[in-house]
Amino acid sequence: MAVSHLFRNFALSISNIKERTVEKLLDERQFDEFLSLVDGAQRILIVAHVNPDGDALGSSLALKHWLTRRGKEAVVVVPNQFPDFLQWMPGAQEVRVYMKHEEDVRPVVDAADLVIVADLNQSQRLRELEEAVLANPAPRIMIDHHLNPDSSFCQLIVSHPEMCATAEVLCHLLWQLGEAEQLTKEEATCLYAGMMCDTGAFTYASGRAVIYECISMLLARGIDKDRIYRKVYYTASPSRLKLQGYMLYVKMKVDKERHVSIMSLTREERKLFKVKNGDTEGLVNIPLQIHKMRLSILLTEDTEQPGLVKVSLRSVDNFPCNRMAEEFFDGGGHLNASGGRLAGTMEEALQAVERAITAYEPLLR
Ligand code: 5GP
Ligand code: MN
């Protein structure tokens, strides 16, 4: 009797733990709406933001695999090419790149009867793909974790800025859909990669315990997390490492008083080092390894749009990259990782950066 009582209490406490950690993402109305939109559609288009990163691609591909398993025709379309170090992701070969094959991809966009926008909070972040997506009258669902979602272009918004990645949002969503034990290894791999990429392999924005509940769920589906790490971070080409060496040795300007570092990469330098898509990924994070550094800024001349300089910002602690990006660089993003752009020459961009740093000096010192 006592033993069975104990066992019952134990079982109860386990189910309590489960209830406490599983986050119900959608309320009943949203849950029904989500399922009826998905089940009412046949050709589902998944789109993600320009310059797709590991989370954009990982969450889009996980969705594609899940929808395919649910009997849908699902296709992922991204505005421009994603970096080579994401090519290994299950399904990456079938991702369609709008700017590369606009004529072939446009009919695919037009034919969709449901659009899911993943890892994206504003339609402008679709860049060249925006017009085509907005021209399609099909309903749209947003699944995202960026701040300030624009609610005007999606019928259903699943936005969770407190979460580390869109892939985490999807973990909770799939959990709520009762899929935790049905996820395929491919789906789980894409979800893990998405979370890993948006948290610097769980070194920032990753302190919520429930993230590790999600990871536990994914490990149980057979993912090889160490292999995923190597696939993403240990695939550099010799030219990528040489570029890093050059940028750190020659180009990095460290302001020790104001705890900020600035690097710039011109089009000529890109050519010199044969810089390929993705070769600059992670570069902006490196100066944050310097003792007491609070902010790192990387300027790169845009290859696709001459006369445009891309700005990348990374910070530690509470320095608000997103505020600086909004105020000075026509951009936005997260507290510790943001981006934007400047029209003009590199010289002018460097001057704008100086003005931004001066304005934020009190928060840097
Ligand atoms: P990255 O420096 O890797 O290009 O961008 C870092 C993060 O900043 C992205 O994940 C995204 O959230 C944000 N971001 C980059 N560029 C822009 C932009 O032009 N507008 C907005 N709103 N966010 C951006
Ligand atoms: Mn993301």
C-alpha cells in the first residue's frame, strides 16, 4: 500500500514537472486556427529572411519536413543564397533561392495556398522576395522570435521574442501538437541546428531552463549534437581562416577606453581573399573575446548592391545593439546581435559608426 502510494506520488510529481516545463504556446483559438490553416492547405510556401542564417534555414526546413510528413507539398524559398556551412542540413539542396532563379521560383510562390513566414518579423526582411509573397492572397502565418512583429501582413502570429530561436518556438509548437515522439531525426537535427546557431552554440541568450528540455526532446529523437556542431563550426576553407587572420591583424581597431572594436571589409579585400558567401559569418563575434569589450562592429561592402555598406553589431551584457541599429543604421535586431545598412562609401560608413559610438559612449564606458 505504502509503496503504491509512493509510486503514485512519484508519478504525479513527474507529470507535474512535465506540465510545468512544456510551454503551451498557443491558446485554444490559435491552436485551432493553426491546424485548420495547415490542414486546409495543400501547397505550403515557407519563406525566411534575407541572408538566411542557421535558424532561418533550420526552422524553415524543420517545418518543411514536418508538413511533408503531414501529406503536404511544402517548399522553402529564401530571398538570397545561404552560407555554404549550412549546405549539409537535411533538405538544404531543395531550398529555392529567389534572387538566383526568380523566373523559376515565382510560379512556386504564386501557387501556394498557405504561406508560413519563419524567423521573420517584418515583410521588408524578405527583400526582393517581398513583392511576390505579398502579391499572393493566400493566408500567412508568422512563426518567429524577433522583437516587434508586424501584425499587419499575417493572419496568425506566433511570436516569442523571449525564446532563443525560431527553432525553439517550433519545438514548443510541435510539442503542443503532440509530435514530441514522432519527430524524425532530420526534423530534430534542423531544430537543434537552428537553436545552436542563434545562441553561439548555447553561449548567449540561452539561459532559460526550458531550452534544455527542448534539447532533451531532440536528443531522444536521435540527433548527433556534436556532429551538428562540427558541421556548422568546423568547415572553414583555408581562405576563411586567412581572412579572419587578416581582419584581426590588419583591420581590427580596438578602442580600449570605450570598449568597442571596429572592423571593415571592402569589395577589393573580398576579392583578394576570394571571400565566399558565409566566410564572414562569426567574424564580428571574435573581438568580443577581448577583455572588457562590450561592442563589436563589422562593416562590409555589399556585393549585391554597390554603394551599400552592411553593418553588423554584437554586444555583451545589456548594451542595446538593436537600439543603435535602429537609430543609426536603418536596421534592428536583438539586444546583443543586430544589423543594418548605410548608403555611401566605406569612409562615410566609418564616420557614421563614430557618431553612433559617441552617442552611446555612456553605455559603453
Ligand atoms: P547579422 O549581423 O548577422 O547580419 O544580423 C544579426 C541580426 O540582426 C539578425 O539576426 C537580425 O535579427 C538583425 N538584423 C540584421 N540586419 C537587419 C536589418 O536590416 N533590419 C532589422 N530589423 N534587423 C536586422
Ligand atoms: Mn532567429
